Amino acid sequence: MSSVDTYFLSPTAHAPNSLLPVIHYRDVLPHPLSEEGVTKFLTANKWEKRGTWGHIPIRHFHPNSHECYGIFQGSSKLLLGVGESDQSGGLEVSVQAGDVIVLPAGTAHSCAVSSEDYRYIGVYPEGCPRWRNAMGSKPIDLTALRKESGEVEMPEHDPVYGAGGPLMQLWNVKEKARL
């Protein structure tokens, strides 16, 4: 298993973020990298593909779904943890082809800068609802959004390593299922 980076993001006036960490796996995708290969790899672990994207500079979050990126081309510097109206803060995380990043529900994200060829697939836990975009353009009801994102169903598997993967421990999936 490759090393796993985790990032904890505090809420802001415009982004709820999550008590769960963002999980970043570096260079874990099978080579040769392709959209089809990355899709097959990540969907084998009970996550489903819902799109292919590139540079998205708009700050937003999904209070009703977890999201995972499988980067198969190029690179980007993601800005995590701040909504559209936050004037400062956030965390910049560099991602590149071969990386996977998992964003818990409520985590604000956008691309700060990307290579022209930056492409990734977006996968979501099987059966989760279609994501809802919130921009954080005005102060949010932090209590309501933290409650909503905290009630999002936990994934059955880590998108990279399956049922025994780091996400399961880092997000305490079994413990939360008992509550």
C-alpha cells in the first residue's frame, strides 16, 4: 500500500467541510493511465463513475455526497476548504496523473491552476444520490449543512484498496454504521 495523506479542514462561514479527512493517494492508479483503465479500477470497489472533467475553477461543495477523483492525465493544484465568498484560507494540494483524492461530503473544492491536459473521472459510492452543488457564495447555515453531510451514508469500500482499505479506518466506517 502506498502512503496516504490526510487533510482535516475546519468549517468556514461559506463551507461546512467535514469532520472526516480528505484522503489523498499518490501514484496508485494502474499504468498505462487511461480513462477506461482508471474507471475499471475504481468502479471495481463499489464506486460508480458519474463523469469525466478537467479544470473546474468554481469553488463549490456537495453536502449530500462523497466524491472521489481518479486523475488519469495532467496535473492540478486543488484549493480545498473554502467557499466562493471566503477571502482567504484553504489548503492547496497538488495532484497529478496516477493520484486519487477522496472528498467527504461537505468539503469545498476547486482547481486553482491546472495543466491544459488535466483530466479525471469522478466516482461516487454506489447508490448515493446525485450530488447537489452549493457554492458558499453567502454565509451558510453551518449547523444544518454539517448535519446533512454528516448523515451521508458511508461507502462500503475504499475506492483504491477495497473493503480493507485506509478509508474504512480513517472514516471509521464500521463504527459509524453501528450508530
